[in-house]
Amino acid sequence: MSARRRLVVDLQSTAPTMALPAWGEARLRATAPAGWEVVVIGSPTDSSGDGTNAVSAETMAAVPEAEAYFGYGLPASLVAAAPRLRWAHSASAGVGSSITPELLAAGLVFTNSAGVYAEAMADTVLAGVTYFVRGLDHAVHQQRAGVWDKRPFQTPPFAVREVSGLRVLIVGAGGIGTAVATRFAALGATCTGVRRRPALGAPTGFARVVGPESLEEVLPEADVLVMAAPLTESSRGVMDARRLALLPFGAIVVNVARGALLDDDALLAALDAGRLRGACLDVFPTEPLPAESRYWLHPRVLVTPHVSGVSPARHWERALQLFEDNWRRWVAGEPLRNVVDPVAGY
């Protein structure tokens, strides 16, 4: 075994903006603490979803002597092959599929990149809501058809509105939810958050927060529903037909978290019935979204291909700042940021 402490960096994503740039690799090597070697994997990996879909042979050969691992997710096969691994950091925010029996048995410290994607995701939420609130869906359809018609913008029940005065319910009051609330509150909207521990108080941008047990009480007050919660066993399918029916007429539904939080059939039924103004969807239970999905052609659905967190100019600066701070903390024996609770699932 090498006398040096080893970090394995496995970030050559097949998605161009999610692949560690050359300057990022140079930065990690330059900032490595004394006594550490940095092994950068050149083989491609998959960053989609939680990022636990593929492990290259090159990675499997490097991890047996690794003390730390920096990649997308933490596959069970990798944990099993790395008996010396003590800390793993995921460049993904979601980590649900990494919570495996192997991870629990290994007893290692697992951290994620929650917060790194929040600013870009919040921009996407605001843009998607504005798309429907200001009738830009009407504008797109009319432009394609060469039609000049002011009536859809002015006629109830879906006449245009202002962002100011909207009541925004955000399920998940962590980094993403807080970034969303900050933007809407700055424009005059009133934001309510749903968080697992409401006793922690209301983060910036929220007028109030409630616990999951109060979700059904606040749904009827939501002009906009934003799903920003991690996917866990308790949150899977949380927005079912019964709860969607509690939303007021003309509400907008946004999901930038995980597709499995929402019941697709129930959402489509509510849209078809004309109860909802629209839905902005960036994530889906099956990705890529199947060609036969009704979402593609639905006139009141805005589909984006799981890109709400993409920010090529700023992503890696945030991601590396977080990792490097945690690396320093690890060496110094200090508490790490973004430690995943395997019981809670995030």
C-alpha cells in the first residue's frame, strides 16, 4: 500500500458541462494537502440522476487504496471494492440511490453537493412560473401559428397575473427551496415552506414553514406549488391525486427535484380537467422522458430535460469550493459540511 493518502476523483461525466474541466483537475492537484496523492480517473462516468449508474474498470482499480472518493454518487460495487475508504463526496445533490446496505455497513462519512445547484435551479423555477403567469405559453403557440390574438391573455380563468401577490408553497426548505423563496419574496410573493423539522425556523425568503403533517392544510392556499424536496421513502409519491385536488383552481405545479415525488397520471388528469394553469417539469420517473409521454405535446406543460441545475460558468467554482473546504476539514479532523443522514436519505 502507498504511504500516501489517496483521493480518487471520478468526474469525467459524459454530459459535457458536468465533466471536471482541466483547470479543475489542476486546482485539485495544486491544493492537495501534504501527504496526499490525487488519482484522476480518465474513463467516462454517468452523472445523470444520483450518478450511481456506472463504475469504470479504471475506477475499480484505483479505489482499493483510496481514503477519499470524489465522484457522482456512491455505487455499492465501489464501496465493496474500497476497504480503506473513509470519506466519499458526491458531486450530485441527490443521493437516494447511494444509500445501500454496503454504505451503511462501511460506516464511512458521506457528503453531498446540496446547495451547489440551488441558484441555477431557482432561476429555472422563476422562469417556468413566469412562463405561465404572464401567458408566454400563449405567445409561443400563437407565434408558431402566425396568430395575433389578445383574448387568451385577458380572458378568465387563465388571464395573466403578476408574480407579486402569488402564494408560493415550496415543499423542501433546504438550499434549493431557500433560493427559490428568496427570488419570489424579492418580487412580492408570499412563500410558505414545508420542511421535516419546522422547529428550525423559516429560512430567508419564507414567511413561514410547516411540517409535512400540515401539507394538506396549506395546499389550498398555493397559487404555485414547487417540489424541491429530496426523494426518500417518505416523500415518494407525496403529491398524489388527493393532494393535487387540494390545490386551488388555476395553480401552477413545478418539479425540479425528482420525478417520483409526483403522480404523473394524477397531474395529467388535473391538467386535462382544466383545474391547473400549467406544470413546469424538469424531472421524471423515467429519464430520458419516453417519446410516448403525453407531457411532450400537452399545451399546458413546459418540459426541460433535467437541466434546471446547469450553470456552465459557475457550477465548478461552487462545487470545488465545497469539496476543498470539506477536504481541509477532513484533514484537520473538523466536522464536514453536507453530511448525509442515511436514515433520512439526504
